[in-house]
Amino acid sequence: MRRFWKATRVFWTGWAYIFDYLADVRDHAWEVLWGAGLIGIPFGIATLYWSPSWRALGYVLATIVFFAGYQLWRDLFTRIQPRIEIVQIRWRDWIIERGDPRAYHRANAYEIEIVNRSEGTTVEGVSVQLNEVSPQMPAWEFLPIPLHLRHDDPKQPEDQKREFTLNPQEVRKIDFISALEGNTEFDVIHVQHGIHCSVPYMGNNRLQIRITAKDMPASFVWFKVWRDEEGKLQCKREV
């Protein structure tokens, strides 16, 4: 009996989804008629001089329903497609003490926030890497290099994640660059053990980030990095 009631509940739930879908098709059909295309206006004017047969009217209605169903499918298909985007780049600072409370340094850092815009598809194998530096650093033959995932701090540095998973609508923070105020260089925060990435300020530093994931094309974003008059680290995404 329990299985019977469970099957009945599933049956009526399915019908509810069908009715919701038909309601959405109706709304999209109304948009096809009176939306940007304004198909309904010339059709209405034509009926003033021509009386359409039931067959012709059926063809028109079938065409409208077809386009409405296609638009509904396209909207839903677009919403579930995996799409990784950089939401924003955030600045933070903190104080590093040097034993004596009166002796300290203020550090600045920037982190990147990325999001999976899909509403139903998980993205696997996501990797955020420093791909290119301009002006070029001659000794940097290790690029591309994976950046550090925020709060990923295993006991062994070599165990830091190089890839991760992004669930639908999930946001992850990626550590990017940091520097002490007044320093003449800044550091790239990465996970490659034994490599120290320090970049001297040259007034026009540019860093390119590459984002890759399983079954997705790579995306590339440039950032401009400089130091202001007070010696603070500055970073801005290039449009």
C-alpha cells in the first residue's frame, strides 16, 4: 500500500510539472505574439481583410507554440550550462608584527572570487593559474602555475589543491597577490612548493589569469598591478 501511495504522489507531481511547463509555454507564446517581434499586430490587421481558415489558423498557432517552446528550452538550457566567471577582485590588509609591538608591517593582498553560474551543473577539475606576466620575467620558466585556493591549508604544503570542484551557484575565493606596504615588489600566491614568485614594480605590471575546467574551454583575464603613492598594492581587472 505504501508503494501505491508513493507511486500516486510521484504521478501527480509529474502532472504538476507538466502543467507548469504548459503555463510557461503559454507565457512565451504571448511574448512571441506581442513581444519584440509584434507578430500579433500584422496578423490582426491581415484578418481585417482576409478571413483565415481553421487550417491556416492552426498552422499559425502551431508555429507560435513551436517558437515559444524553443525559447523556453533555450532559456532553461542556458541556465544549466556550466559557466565560470570572475565575480570580483577583493582587497584585504592585515598587520604583521615583528616581536616588538611598536615594530610592525602592514600587508596588502588581493583575492579573486569565481562562481559557477550554472543552476544545475557541477564543474569539475577547475584550476585557476597565473599564465603570463608582462613585462616578462626571464627566469620564470615554470608558468603557468596554479594559484592558492583560500582556506586550503593542509599540513604538508605540497598537498595543496591544484584543482577543485564548483557546484551550481557556488563561489570560491582564490588568493592572487600580496605585498608589504612600501616594498618594491609583490608576491604571487601559488601552490607550487619550493618556488617563490616575486615581481618587481615596473609601473605597468600586467598579469594574465587562465581558468580551466573539465569539458570547458579555457578563459583568460588580464589584471593591472601597481603601487600607489603611499606604497600600497593596487590591482584592477582590465576590461
